[in-house]
Amino acid sequence: MLQLKYYSYDLPFEYPFTIAKGTKTHQPTLITALGMGNMYGFGEAPAIAYYDVTVDGMKQVLAEKKGMIEKFALTDPARFWHFLHHLIPGQHFLTAALDIAGWDLFAQMRRMPLYKLLGIERGAMPVTDYTIGMDTAENMVAKVRAHPWPVYKIKCGGAHDIDAIRALRAATGAPFRVDANEGWTFDEAKTLLPELKALGVTLVEQPLPRTAWEEMAALKMISPLPLFADESCRTEDEVKLCAAGFHGINIKLTKCGGITPAMRMIKEARALGLKVMMGSMNESSVGTAAIAHLMPLLDEVDADGPLLLKQDLAEGLTYNNGLISITERPGLGIRVTGPKPSAAFPA
């Protein structure tokens, strides 16, 4: 019989983190632990205000459904996801945390690293970026200088985006990725894209509002840069919709519901000729480890959550000039280090 435990944290950022949707100084997050015997698998669901996801809300759902979850016989993590999908419909973030924990635990039971259980070959892998949140140009430059990195993700969506990119370009020769978080109009994007390309930007995420399908299709026709869907591709039923307006999709495990649907999204995106990126929602190393095991399947990756936080919750990921290494321990290969919220926290 499964044992379910869960713990909440409020993790401080190194810098206030600002995107087009707002600013936060801390990342609230929920850690789930699924146990069997002396083994525990872990997952993570960060709370995101603009998706109306709160830690308290997720804890309430778990309190109500704990008994039913613990009765599930974990013989197949994909079946566990389908069980959760029907048990807590619409709870994609929480489903993701439980799905990741299920895969972690099952891989430990099989004594295999997760990537091997999933049949993924370790080979060439993309380099993760380091995200620079929206700020004054002076402060953004200071962050770049404090964190030398081979590629940066620049949060945009304001009136002075191009000025900030120019200032950053004067400070580093590293490539830039730009994430507008739905912050531009069609005319703004049409004007900005050629200028961004000239400034060494390699791709742009979600320039327009998520349902602006016709405008995105028109923008794709004239864009000198690859355009990646983020908010427009929350779940697997939206992958096909993105093919007309984007060159690629950015999959977020929390938004789609975990590893199980993410694997299907990758397969469908490839069939549609779309590039595949996987992104962070400011997870600690617990949630980021799940991304790391899938990296050989990706063209691009944004998995810098632990780098942006003052406090991490696990060890087992190593960052070296943009490359992420994992251990060969079974499951996710992480060890949750705390701080432990209670004496009952599983080892």
C-alpha cells in the first residue's frame, strides 16, 4: 500500500523575479512523497498565481483524496496518471507532482535511473539557460555580470524591452532567448522580431496572447526567429493547435500534468514537425530533476529553477556551464535535504 506525505515551502529568490504577469520574491511550492516500504519517490508542484494554483488549495485536495491515492497499486506509473487524471480532474499541477513521485518511486523499485526506465538514451543534450527577470536595464546587466552563463533567457513584455536587450548585448556575447509571456501585440512583435534577431536572440517564446491563433499564424509567416508556444500549449490537447502558429512548443510538466503526458506531447510535436523545449516553473531540484531525465529528447531546455533560488530542497543535480548532470542512482537520483518540515520527513 502506498504512503502519501506532502510538505509546503516558501522558497526565496536570489532577486525579485519579474515577468509580464507580475513580481514575486518567493516561490511557494508543494513537495509530494509517495512511499512503499523504505523507498520514497518525490514530486513537486510550484504555486503559480496567474494559473490560480495555490499550495493551500493543493493540500486541501490531497487531504480529501489521500485515502484513495494510498489504495492505488503502483504497478504502472502511466496507469497511476490516468487514475489521478480522473480522481482530481483539472488539477494539472498537483497531478504532475504525484505523477513525478510515482515515476521516481517505480524506478527505485526497479533499481533503475528514471531515464533508463523510460527507454531514453543519454547522448548530446541541450544547454539550459539562466533567466534574467524584467528590471531596469542597469539591474539586468548587473545580474548577467554576476552570473556568467553560455545562454540567457530574457523576460520581456514591457515598453522598453529593446533598450534592455541592447544594454545586455553590450555586456555579453552570449546568445539570448526572449520570453514575452503574452506581453506584446501583433504590431509590436512584428517590429521587434527583426531587431531582436540582429541583437543575437535565437528564439522567442509566446509573443502574443495564448488564444491569438490567427495572429500567431500570420506572425509565424513573417518571423525571422523561431517562435515557441508556452501559454498556448498548456496541455497535450493543445499541441496540434500550435502547429500553425509556432515553430516549437515549450512543455511545462506542471501545466501538462507530469511526465506521462509530457512524453506523449513530445511524440506528437515531433510528428507535427515542431521543435521541443521543456521549461521550468521555478521548481527546486526536486521538480527540475524530472526535466533533467528527459533532456536527451529536447531541442532546448530552460531548467534553471534551482539557480534562481536562494534555497534548494535536494541534491543530485550538477550545473556546469549550462550542462546539467544527474546521478546514476535509481529513480530521479535526488536526495531531499530539506530543511525538513517535520521529523517524519522521509529520507
